[in-house]
Amino acid sequence: MKQATSRIHIAILGSGKGSNAHAIINAAKTNDVAYEVSVIITTRPDSGIAEVGRGQGIPVEVLSADTAENGDQITRIADDYSIELLVLSGFMRMLPTSVIQHLHGQVINIHPALLPAYGGKGMYGRKVHQAVLNAGETVTGVTIHWVTEEYDAGAIIVQETIDILGLRTAEEIEGRVKSVEHSLYPRVINEMALRLEESKN
Ligand code: GRF
């Protein structure tokens, strides 16, 4: 991996368990990684992702319940921590367009299926895996994509296919998908950080 000169500041935005945040933070603990996790942004102070942040000594910012305020809040946090890449993982609200514009489109998300299949409004978490199971699929996957003002509709950056033949529950599928997410997401974030770094030189 190429040695980075200065690390790109990223923020992770989520409402769930925070297992991806944990993997992204852990991956940044070696010297040859081009990003650092500067802040965790969440919707609940008691969420798993908030606990991951606190446990790792990373600042945690909590958004207000009034979603109309979230756009201004996130852009202020992004400025305070000099954020250049916003990473979504399990964020359960619509991201205001003002945030995407403020960050010059540098906002990515991870989805636990092969988009455009099993995506869109209402398709999140276990629901995705249950729908995949109900349809009798033998493969599913992970999609990392750019975030736009429409749910799960931004251009795809990378997809990885996962064999789920023989898995019998949504929980089992989720476990297999998450283990792929935990290696894929840090790798892609690092590549994007390197590219951002290079674009400055
Ligand atoms: C992940 O499965 C991701 O694909 C989806 O939400 C889940 C977040 O999980 N968007 P975690 O909070 O990172 O454990």
C-alpha cells in the first residue's frame, strides 16, 4: 500500500450497531492508511456506533430529532473536523442534499445487497436479507455507491458477490454479508482517500 503524506479526515454517519465503523477505525490503526476517522455522527447517543466511537476515543456528535436541522448540523460538523469524505453505514434518515453539495459529492454508502436489486426506500438491515431469502436467491452481495438525493440510486463504486447457498436465515445471511463489508469498506475508503490526497498534489 502506498504511504500517505497526510491523512484524509473522514466522518462516519450511522444509526446502528457500528460494526462497519469499528472495522474502518481498526483498519486505520496502521501507518500506511490514507484516512483517519475524525468523528462519528449518529442519531442516538445510545446507539452501538456511538459506543464504538467513545470506546475508540473518537468524538461522537449526535444529531437532533428534528430532521429539518440535520443538514446544517452535519455541514457544521464537517467543517469543524475538516471532513473530506463522509461515509454512511446504516444511517436511517435521508441525507439532506445540502450536505452532499457542501462536501462536493464526496459521500458514500454501503448497501448489503447487489443494487439495484433489494434497494430503495424501506429496504434496510434485516429486511434486505429476509427479502433475498424469500426470493430463494443463491447469491447476494455488497454494494458501495455514491450518495445522491435518492435512496440507493447513486453510481456504483464497487460490488462484491457473496455465495449464500445453504444459508437458512436472514441472520446467517447478514453475518456473511457483514464479514465481507468489514474488509471491503475500509479498503475502498482507503483507495478514495489516496485519490483525494493525490488530487491535491
Ligand atoms: C450494514 O449492513 C450496511 O450495509 C447497511 O447498514 C448496516 C450497518 O451495520 N447500510 P453496522 O451498524 O455497521 O453494523
